[in-house]
Amino acid sequence: MSDSERKRKPNNTDDRSSPVKNPRGISTRYATETSTAVGLQTSKSAVKRNTVGNSGSTPKKVKRTASGYAPPSKYAHLINKLTDSLAPNLICVFIGVNPGIRTATTGHAYNHPSNLFWKLLHKSGCTPRLCRAEEDGDMPRLFDLGLTNIVSRPTKDAGELSKAEMDAGVAKLEAKIASNKPEAVAIVGKAIWESLWRVRHGSNIKKEQFKYGWQEDSERMGVIKTDEDRWPGARVFVSTTTSGLAAGMRPHEKEDVWRELGRWVKERRKQRTEEKGDATDQASGSTRL
């Protein structure tokens, strides 16, 4: 076979199995596979962006929601270890709603991690340092402060109590205050004050009647008017709830309300310390004479 015939004879090799070069020197098959892979990757990215856009780049924190009424039988198996932290003639007694599950089982007040009570107590100036829930029993001795609740039975949250239960606790609460005679009481939450108002006034408190802070002198708690004893009662301060469920007020707004109480508590503690010092000096002087 001549060289010219050899050149004219077609190649028997299957062109489909041989990569064809495009003008840039890249094989067509390689370019096709690369394009397909890039397309798939782009589609996945688009799906991912669409998913993130729908759900948010950061997973949202699941909020705890308040519960509906739960009968006492629901938590009848729990042993409530919480007791009042009270003593005579304290500066202020804090009145909460009722113990939560963790508070009841541990026996320490406001013991849920989301509860702001101990933080607000310190930030407001009611205590000179941040206290732990385990120190609740020492509050009367350390800082002339007391703790009690309007309802004693434990629930997951205050929403599991009925208004009737809250109202039924008012008489016992008044008796505790009359017995211990603190200078003031701090109502830790609007719902407690609403119960006190219903029982005292026979109707629900109106929006324009409610206010945080110090209440009128006519609203003092534990007033005693008997032949044997007379006591004007404890001043009433209504503070915000400290529950982690409450989202009606921002943290700085709650702190503003509590700070008003804290200034008064801090001043009264200072005055008491000075009075004790004066009494000690007088006693020492009498002894020397």
C-alpha cells in the first residue's frame, strides 16, 4: 500500500471513545462532566440557601410557654421541701406566687435557672452581693429580708393555678405579715397584687388603678386593730415578676422598678445599723456610769 493510499484510508477507531479537543485544548467529555458536577453543586447550594433563608441562619431559641390550669392531683407525688424564710421585724418580705417544680424539690426559693429574682435582688441594691438560691434560709439573718408565697402548692408555672386558689391565699398571707410585722412587703408580680385587690375591694383592679412601685397607705398589709394590739401594717411595694416566662417588660424596665425598692431597702439597712451602733454606745455608757 502506497503512502498516498494509506493517508486516504479512513481510521477504524470509534470517534465516540476518543476525547475531542475543543479550541481551548480541553476534552469535550471532561468539559461536559465538569459542567454537570458544577451544575449539581450549584443546585445544592441554591437549595441550602433557600433552606437557610426559610429557617434563619441561627436556630431560634425555643420559648417556654405558660400552661393552663392543673389540678393539685397532677403534682400530688411531689414532696414540697420549700419553707418560708421569715423572722420578726424584717425590713422587707418578698411575696412570690408559688414554688416551681425545681424550687419545691430542692427546697430553695426561685431556684430555676431562668428566674431573675436573685439577680434583680442584687442589681437593685436589696442585697450587697449576688446571693444563691441555697442561701434563701439565711436572708433574715444576713440582710433583714424574708421570703414567702401566696400559694404553697408547687406547679410548673403560675399559669397552672386558678384565681380562686390565689384569692384563697390572701387571708393566710395577711396573717403571716401581721404576725411578723415587717416594715414593708414586696409583691413579686402583678398577678399577686390582682388577687389581693380582688379580695380587698371585691372587684378586679382596673388598668388605670394599677401601678408598679409603692402603693397608697390605705393598702398596707397585716394591719392589726384589736384591743390587745395595734399595728399600722407593712407598706406595700409592687414589683415586676421575675419569672423567665414573662416577656411583657424588657430587662432594663424591670431593673428600673426594682431599683426604686432597692434604694429604700439599702437606706433602711444603713439606718438600722446606725441605730444599733447608737444603742450599743448608750448601753456601754450606762455601764461605765
